[in-house]
Amino acid sequence: MLWHIKLKFLRGIYMEIIQKWEQERKDRCPGSAEASFTYLYPRDGYDLTVDTHFMTASECVNRILDGIM
């Protein structure tokens, strides 16, 4: 039997991380990361969140598997 499961999941992201990326890129206007954070990284409408910054690959996989079980 073949199962097809569709989950919407969010890769966790934090303001501090995108501000760091903004500074490292040097081609961004200061404050643009914070200004676009809300609409680029919405928190609602997802079945689960996977935080690839603080979770290992195994932890992310387990989180996804837990979500479909």
C-alpha cells in the first residue's frame, strides 16, 4: 500500500539569524531583514516546524516522522 501524505512545514528561522545574514551580505539596507521578516517567514498555517538551526538532521527527521505518524 502506498501512502501519500502532504505536510506543510516551516523551517524555523530567527530574527538574529537573518540580521546576521544581512550584515554578512553587505548588499542589503540595514533594517531590511527585520522589515521583511513577518511576511517572508510567517509562523501560521503550517502543520509542524523544523528548526534546522538548533536541531540536528536526525532530530528534524524524527520531528517530521512524528508529524506523519
